[in-house]
Amino acid sequence: MRSRAVLSATLDPEREHAELLALLAAFRDAVAAGRRPAELVPIFEQALDFARLHFRHEEQVMAQAGYPGLAAHRAEHDRLLAEVTERLLRLRAGNAAAPVAACRYLENGLQQHFESADKACYRYLHRSTIRAGH
Ligand SMILES: [Fe+2]
Ligand SMILES: [Fe+2]
């Protein structure tokens, strides 16, 4: 079992996104290996915990930088977490189709978020860092 990652004080989105994708890959491998729902749940919970930490970390940094898109970005994080939590409940209930559906949702939903909302946010943060002379 992987040890729980600890977030650093400064936001390193590439490292955190890579960690989240690694957790998803572990989940995908476990699904592909035909592991039982009871074994899949802890792996899924770990990915969900890390996603929650990463989202809060991003929101903190956006708030400090005065990012104007913070409210919309936070709403998207909350929507993703609600969807992922819903899938966790289905997994816990032992729904036979839940593991594959959860895996597909996680990969698509998070990848899309990284490529759109996160990219816009990091572009702004990068510019504000340059303006601040760092
Ligand atoms: Fe992110
Ligand atoms: Fe984000």
C-alpha cells in the first residue's frame, strides 16, 4: 500500500496532478485485476482524499493571489468531489458496474478539469508571480 502523500507548503501542480493520476492508475490496475469492491474501496478513498487535499490547496493559493475565477473554480471542484463521492457510495454498496464506471468518470472528469479550469488558473498565477517579481 502506498503511503499517504503530504502536500508541500508551496503548490506544485505538476507534482500533485502526477500523484493524483498515479493513485488513479493504481485504482485502474486493481479494477483490471478483478479485485473485489471491498479491496477497491480503500484505493478509491485514497484517491478521493488526495483530490480533496489538492483542491483545497489550489483554492488557498488562488485566494491568496486574488484569482477572479476562484468561485467558479471552487464550484467545479465541489461538483467533481460530489460526483466522486457518489461513485464511492456505489462502490461501497457493491454495485457490479461501479468500479469500471468510477474509473472512467475519474479519469475523464479530472483530466478535463486539469486541461481547462486548472490551465486557466495556473496561467493567471504564473502571470501574477511574474508581476510580483518572484
Ligand atoms: Fe489541480
Ligand atoms: Fe482545480
